[in-house]
Amino acid sequence: MSTSFRAKTLIAPDKRQLRAGFWDLPEGVAPRGMCLLLHGMTEFLEKYGETADELRARGFLVVSLDWRSQGASERHRSGNRAGHVGSFDEYDSDMAAAAIQVEAIQRERAAQGLAQLPVVVLAHSMGAHILLRFLREHPRRFQCAVLTAPMFGIDTRPYSPQYTKWVTFLLNLRKPSPRLIFTVEDRDPLTFPFEGNPVTSDRARYERNREYLKVQPFLRIFGPTFGWLGAASQSINKMMSVGYAEAITTPLLIIGAGRDKLVGNAATREFVKRLPNATYVEFEDSEHEILMENDQIRARFWSEFDAFVNAMLNAPARAFGR
């Protein structure tokens, strides 16, 4: 069983309440760095306890949060089972709250006469997308980042991209629609079976994550709304515009999942070509949630992570700022 985290409520700049989690190192153990862990759509802090422990074993303090409308963060409306935003600017507010918390930890260390810690980011899927929006505006805030299955394109099957775009446009004409996207309405994570799931080939981790929800069913959501889908499409289009990727200079390791059924790898490969300081690796046998995959795939992930992060932490210090 993974180490429990300390929970804290953060207030985003737009006043939304977010649950943050902190995994400390044992007393007396000096950290080598801090890792900001950003998960994807529908996910929650408890799900990443194993990953947090693996980061702690590498000497990192770990900071994470539940994005708005999921986990134990504030929902769009009471009892909502949908991940909903009207614009990804809302997630920018969540990301700002996370960055402010990282800065607060650094200030606490300075007040105790302790050295500032290099900060790396590990971000998955939607979390990776939100991170890239932040890095474009704050290129020197973090030492480096590792992205898994980043969201540069959304697989709309069984519906065509054209049909999905048309329906999304119509439903969002008046305001961002809180209606769940098609096929998600019947996907309660409490009852959705391992067979046919689109995220992992590892039954044990899939069932473990479902056990978390059985204990705390309020953490679950079924999936995103059409309002979210419209906002995601707008953000992806903006990200694909000329000059956007080229302005993201933070060193990046990007790992794609070859069997991904949720995001498009072709879009990821094209985006990576435009990044000035990025390396791309694709695990051909992995489903979307690389960090929830089987031991063999995860071992390859940590090998790539260690080689990249160790090289970045041993490189000459970068000048940091906003």
C-alpha cells in the first residue's frame, strides 16, 4: 500500500477550491528535488500513490492536486459526475495555484536556511496539455518535465471527427454544454469492467484504482462534457498554431503510448518536431495510462525518466524566473 499524502485545500486565482496532496520524505532525509505531479482527466490523487512513492524513493518531495471538477476538488455543480470547464483558461488557474504552492514550499525552506530545490514535473495526458500552456508563458519556472501520452489530439471513435465537431459546435452554441459526451454516460468507473477498458493492460492496477473509488465513491467522475470537449478543441487548435510549440523551451521528455485509444499519437509526433528542446519515445505496447501499465512497461518508463532527469539535474543550473 502506498504512503498516504497530506491533503490541503488550495484556492485558485478564480476562487475555486482545489484539493492538493503532498508526499514528504522520511524525517532526516534530504531531498534532491521536488516533483510536481499532474494527472489527467477523471483521475485523482489516491490513484498516483504508487507513482509518488517511486518518486520519493528517487529523493523527490511530491506535490500534486485534483483538477477542478474531478477528484475531491470543487465540482461544476453538486453531485456532478462530469468533468466540465467552459475554457481551458480555468485549468490555467488551477496550474497557477499549483505553481504558487511550489513557490511557498521553496520559501519555507529558505526561511529554515535550506537550499532551494530543483523542480521537475511529471504530467499525464490532459495534465501534460495544461502544463505546456503554462510553460509557454513561464519557460524557466521548472528544471525539466516528463510528459506521458500528452493530449494534442482526441480520438473521437466510434464517431468521426467531423460529426463530433459538428455536434460539439451545436451543443455549445449558447453556452458551454454540461452534457456528458456520447458513450461516456454509461461508463461508471465503479462498474466498468477491466475487459475492454481503454487505459491499461494491467488488471491488478486497474482493480486497485477501482477499489479506491469503492471506498470513496465521491471521487469519481464518468468523463468530460461537450463543454469540456469544445474547450479542449479550442486549446488544441491554439497549441497547433504557428510559433506556439517553438516558444516552449523547457527541456522535455515526451513518452507516447503506441496503443493509445484516447489521444492521437500522430499529432504528438508532429508537435514534438516543432519543440526546440524535446525528446520523444514511444512505447509500442502501452495503453494510454503508461504509469498504470504492467511492470515491464513501467520499468521502461522509469529507465527513461531516470536517464533524462538525472542528466537535467546534473546539467549547469538554469536561470529561473517567471
